[in-house]
Amino acid sequence: MDQPAKKARGRAPWKWLRRAAQLVFLFAFLWLFRKTESDGISDIQIAANLLFRLDPLVGATAILAGKQIIALLWPALITIALTLVLGRFFCGWVCPLGTLLDATHRLLPKRDTPPRPRWRVAKFFLLGLVLVSALCGLQLIGYINPFSILVRGMAVAVDPWLSRGVTAPFTWLYRHAPESVTGVSEPVYEFLKNHALPFQQNAFVWSGVSFAILAAVFALELVERRFWCRNLCPSGALMGMLARLSLLRRLPPRVCGNCKATAACDEFCRMGAFNEEKKFIPESCNLCMDCQSDCPSRVSRFGFKKSTSAPAPMEPSRRLFIASLAAGIAVPVVARVTGGGNRLPADFIRPPGARDEQDFLNLCVRCGECMKACTTNALQPVLFESGLQGAFSPRLMARLGYCEYNCTLCGQVCPTGAIRRLQVAEKQKFVMGKAVFDKDRCIPFATGESCITCEEHCPLPEKAILFRETETVVKKTGQRAKVKQPFTVLSLCIGCGTCETKCPLEGNRGVRVEREETVPPAVKKEYSELQRTNPRPVAPSSAGY
């Protein structure tokens, strides 16, 4: 074996060390993702929101948009400190999306893709756009943040679909296969259920949109290796700019006759970290160290020494800065014009603990973790119901599920405090909305038949639904009969949606939860009068027993 080959093999451990680190962090992410859900307990000790709290751009935009210091995001300082020492290591060694993109690229057929250096500046434009928009009060990071795209796509699309795909064959075997087969399949399914599948089977609206965005990021690998990381990722752009100040640098290679210095490095660099003049671009390097591990002549090296040659100049130009500044100012104006505001549907309910609408939108990073953690599948992503600025944010859809009375998980997993973490007692008093009965649909009003399902399922210790007994005509028989017609005690109702979920009617329920401010004054007056004239029955005394 010749000497250059021996040197190259001696430096190969850097490559294997990086791959090992990528696998460790990927499995850690998947483990945290699986733990970000209820498994019958009331607390989630560890959640995948750690990934968002480590992202400096998430922290910067949340602080700028929310106009407040957010203590939850302090781990981002660790990433900043390590980036100033090691460079853009996070993208090459830690980021789970980057690891999955590397794995995807290895599965694709090998082909030469010409470098597209002009596209690299797009990530700096997006970086400026999200920062300036956040400063102007519009949070955009949830649409283009790599972790939001990854976690949301997995939570609302990949995970539920995968669960159905895995469960379906076992269900068929359980129903149709002989006992000798199910005796083998059931232990396998039990293992998957306990360690790989979600605790409960969820379904989400607009899941196809979230999946399409995630799939597009992976499809870009067909255009160029790590296309997303090279050209579009704003978080990578911010860490790349910090990397220019890092202590660990790529040192100038010694001249080598075999590969003419940096020529070969430029050809196989997964991040295209060289410009047209073959000069090294520090902000594009993700510290994969392939150039060092694969160099046959050991001329490529990294170290903590001061470089004797100047790197390539910063790629963002003055025009790009002005363009991102202008876009960052214009986009919030357009979003407010098309925003939901007072035009939000009456049944548009935010999760318990959610801040006021504008503050909520400023802090929410559209990660989907609250929806994944919801024990009843009640939290669903919205599209344009609250305007352009509200897309992919969560709402409570009581027709699909209710807010569990003792559950506080959505606030526990929120990485930015858009949903405040409430204690159980505080949450049980948090008013999300009010239940309003539809007399054209509610069974006692519409058909004259008895139904007390809503009152039976109301979780409040003192029921927020009472009845008035009235004589009406039963439509089926045409005879007159006394029936209990429900009404809401508005001072007690918290809008959990249990009554709407449990209503036996198909389609539109006979009761629905509306935001408190949208309940018509006439309805409030009617319910108050009914409460006055139909007081709560007094429980019989136990004295003498």
C-alpha cells in the first residue's frame, strides 16, 4: 500500500465518527419524537421540543416577534457558543433532517450534478426575511424552519399513516388467520405497539399539505446533494454566518501534485463550500470533514490555528440585504390585510393556555408537537382559516375530539410558550369558549325526543349544562310530551368541547363550542334567564340515613 493511501486510511476515523454522531442524534430525535405523546400519564418529562430550543433562529424570531425574553429558549445559547468554537457543526453532525437527506442521497442513483452557486444566496434572503418580518410582528419561521417542516410532517402525516400501514396487516391476521399464525403475529404486534407505534391512532386535516412540503425537501436531492441545506435553510445560514468567527478552521492545503490542491475537494464537497475561484466558503462548510478523510495526499486539514489565506468573501450582497429588508416589511402588511382577525369563524378555538391571538401567532413555530401530544386528537392544523399568518397553527376541533379535563400536555411540549404551561387546577378553569345549542339540530328541540348526552358527559364537578322541562310535540308520533331541553350555564362552561364531541348526531352537532366573544347577546340573555327560572336541582339530604 502506498504512503498516501495509508495516510488517507489513517484519517478515515473522522468520517466514521461523524456518521456515528449522526446516527446517535437521529435515534435520539426519533426517541424524543415517540416520547412526545401521551401514554396514559399526565406529564411528558422529555419532548422533541428540545430540537427547537437548540435552534438560534427559532429563539431570535420568537424573541423579536413576541417582544419578550423567552427563558425556554436558553439552550440556543449552547448552540451559538459551540458554533463560535467548532463552526457549522450542527448541520453536519447533529441535525436529523441533514442526516436523513444524506441517507436519501445514498439511495439515489449516482450521477454528476453541476454546482449551482447562484442558488446559495437564497438562504440568506430567507434569513433576512424571517428576521425582519419577526421584528415587524409576523412570525414566518414555522413555514421554512427545517425542524418545523420535519416534526410537523412526521407528526400529522408520516406517523399516522405509518401506524395505519403497520397495523392493517396485523388486524387482518387477527380476524382471518388461524390461531397458529396469530400466536406468532400478536407478540410481534405487541412489541411494535409498545416500542415503535404511537400510543393512539390519530388523524389530521391537511396532513397531505404538510407531507407534500416535507417530501419536496427530500425530492430536491434529485437536483443537488443537500440542496435544502446548501441553498434554502435559514437556520443553516445563521449558523454559517456565525461559523465565520469560529476558532476551528479549514487550514490552507499544502500544494499537492496529485489533485492540484483544492480542485478535488471542490468536486466531492457535499455542501459545495467553494466558490467559482475555488476559494473556501466558511459559512457553507458543515464540518463533515470528507475532504480531510478522503484526501489521498493529506493536504486538506482543519485546526485551531489562524489561517494565513483569506477565505472567500461573504456571499450575501448589499442588494440581497435590501431585497430581504423590503420583503420583510412588505410581507407582514400583506399578511395583516388577509389575516383572520375579527373574521375568524365563531368555532375557531385555540388550545387551553394559548395566548391572545396575535401574541400566539408571534410565538408559535408551527411545529405540530401540541397536536401530536393531544390525547383526544382534538387539536388540528389550520390552513387559511386565520389568514396567511395562521397556517399550520393548532385549533381545537370539538367535532373531532374534546379537550381532556385533566390534561395539560399541549402546554408542556410547546417550545416557545405560545401555549402556556398550566397547572391542572389552572387549566380546569381556563375558558376556551362557550357551548351554544343549535335548536334546529339539538334532538330535544328539533324532534321533541329526550336526550341528555351532553349533560352526562360534561366533565365539570358542577355541570355547566342544565335543563328546562317543557311540553312539546314529538315529531315521530305527533303527540305532546314533556321533554328536557338543555341550556348552558355560561358562568361555568369552559368550552372543552366534550358535549359537542359526544353529541350523537352525525355531521353538524346539536351543540357547538364558540369563542366567548362571538356568542350572540340574545343567546347570553336567554341562557341567563333560563338559569334564573330553572335553578339547579338540590341534592337530597343524607341526614337521617
